[in-house]
Amino acid sequence: MCGRFAMDKDTDDLIQEFVATGGDFRDWRPSYNIAPTDRVPVVREWEHDGTVTREVDAASWGLTPAWSNGGKRPAPINARLETVATNGMFRTAFDSRRCIVPMTGYYEWEDLPDGKQPHFIHGGGVLAAAGLYAARKESDDSWSHSMTIITREARDASGEIHDRMPAFLERNVWDEWLRPGKLTDPNHLLDLLDRTSIAVAAHIESYPVSRRVNSVRVPDAERQDPALIQPLS
């Protein structure tokens, strides 16, 4: 799975990296300990009157579909590649609301006799995780976005620690993944996602990091400390 990650770029860096406009998330600050429910930057495309816009927008981590009104809202942080096109929770978003979740890397934990040891799993630059998003109108008539990260059987360095990994996208498939509009061939996109995520996985590495990562109940300044992703000596 992917339950914690780091994103050390600011909004302007992401706009340049993904050739996007600013959206409404100019107040984003890099964080090295992002947890479920946090608001994070995502890259998405939307179409209006024939014009397609690519933006860096804010989304809370945990998909909240528009149909989940009232009561306890489901908010899954991950969607399985194997069932994402058919699972009722994700099917609509996979069909027309795909996004990219930029990350510097993510964390998995190894069980040791003296506790859980975090490992930072990275690719040496910005990784583009395949995600899905939902848009919903809130009671004050504002719009909010939420997202989930697609995962697959581990084919990267995390396989020694955990059996799942995010499905990452190569740069040459970003346009196809983000393209708005309903899919005509979901299996084609599933096959593409399988192939591109395997290719990215071949260049991903892992190393142990400080156990300070184990807690997100710390001030923002602590979560913005780049030492969190430094290898243990």
C-alpha cells in the first residue's frame, strides 16, 4: 500500500514540471511526512467548452465520491490496480477523473524486534503516482477535491518490505493518463498503467530513515524537515 509519502517541491516547481497552471493551491508548502486526510497537490485536466486545462490543485488524501452524502463518508487512500476499473467505489473516477499525485518518495515499514523501522523509497526525482480524484459541492456551495493513489503488486525496492507499491507513470504517458473524457477502452489504460509502472519500478531504491517519520502528530515545522528523508548513518 501507500500510506505515507513526501513531496518536497513547491507549487511553482510542480507547475513547471507538469506544464500546468496554478489552480488554487498557492499556499502548498513541501512536506516530508504526508498522511491520509492531508491536503496535497495533484495534477488534473478538465475540459470546458472544448478547452482542456491542466492544473495543480489541492485534494485531500482519501477519496470521497460525490454520491457519499450524509453519514460516515468512505475515504479510501488506495485503489487496487487489479480492480480499479470495476470496483464501484472507483469505476467512475477511473473512467473520467484520473490525476497525478506528485511525490518525492514514499514510506514503508519493516517490523523489527525493537519496533517499526521506516524505509524511504524513491526514484531520484519527482515521481508521478497514478491517482483518481472526486469533486463534490459542499454545504457552503464551494467545491472540494479528494484523491486516492492506485497501487499494484510491488515490483520495486519496496517488495522486500511490503507487497504493494504505488503505480507510477512514465513522463511519456502523462498526457494519455490525464486526458479528460470517458474511456472507450479501459483495458488499454490498465495495460498501459501496468507496463509503465513496471518500467518506473526498475529505477526505484530504498533506504532506512529516522523513526521520527513514525508520527504525524507533530508541528508542521517538524514535518517540513528534509532530514526525515536522509539515510540513517
